Amino acid sequence: MNTPHTIAAVEGPVAARVAAVWALLENVCDPEIPVLTLHDLGILREVREADDGQLEVVITPTYSGCPAMGQIEDDIHAVLSEHQINARVVTQLSPVWTTDWMSAEGKQKLRDYGIAPPHSVKTQLDVVRFTANPPSPESIACPQCASVNTVESARFGSTACKALYRCLDCKEPFDYFKPY
């Protein structure tokens, strides 16, 4: 369920402003994984005009405690300020972010960067549920040699979003972006 970003269904000057903001934000990178853009990750959800006429950029964190959200907001403001665009950044927690929102291009960028991309998770997105983490899929392909002869070394890798794996064939360690 790779949900594309939302573009307001309006015409005229508002649509042009919204489109201009999308174009500017298209290349803003994630501070933790700089080969991915906010769009690749599905964090950048919507650009809209608020009731007061100000533009709003809606972002959804990968998880509610994500330490990068402050930096992401600052990066969005910096890009828009460079172009004299005033907009609010709104953090939206529902529906909860899922790795299914990542673009196919983003998943390939992860693989090319040496991080195994997440598998799809078909979850109901409009309900917050507290459940145990599901077991990792049986086969996580090594991003170096593509072998599925891999083992999880640690549930948490360089960030809470990733697990640390090791390939038993090429012996290389790698991060796996956990599905949510």
C-alpha cells in the first residue's frame, strides 16, 4: 500500500503554491538515512492551505518517539525559507506511519546503500494497537550479495527503526529496516 502524497484538489493560485512547495520538498533528505528523501520514506504526507490561508506541510513520524522529527521540521523550514515561503509544519500521528508508505525507489535506494529494505506489512492504519513485535520474516536478503542465508544479530541496529543482521555467506553485517 504505497500511498502517494496528497495534493490538494484545488485550482488556481492555491494549487500553484501547493505544487511549488511539493517541488521544493521533493529532495529534502532524511537526517538519519541521507540517501532517502522524506518522500521516499512516506513521511511527507500532504501540503495544503489551512483555513487561515497559510500553507501547511503535514509530516508523519516513522514512530512517535523518532528523534529526527525536530531536524526534519527544521530542514523543511530551511528549504521553504530559502524561497521566501512561509508554511507551518504539522505533525500528524494518525494514521500511523507504515513502511508500506515507502516508495519502491526508496526501498531500492536502501538496498543500494547497504540496508535491507522492509517487507510489506498489511496493517489496518486507522487503529492504534499495542501488540508484540511480529517475528522477523524468515528470509532477509543480504544487500551485498543477495543471499538469504542471514541471521539477526541484534533486534536494534544503528537506529530503533533497524535491526542488525549478518550474512552467513559473505560474512558482512548489515542493517534491516524493520517493517511497521
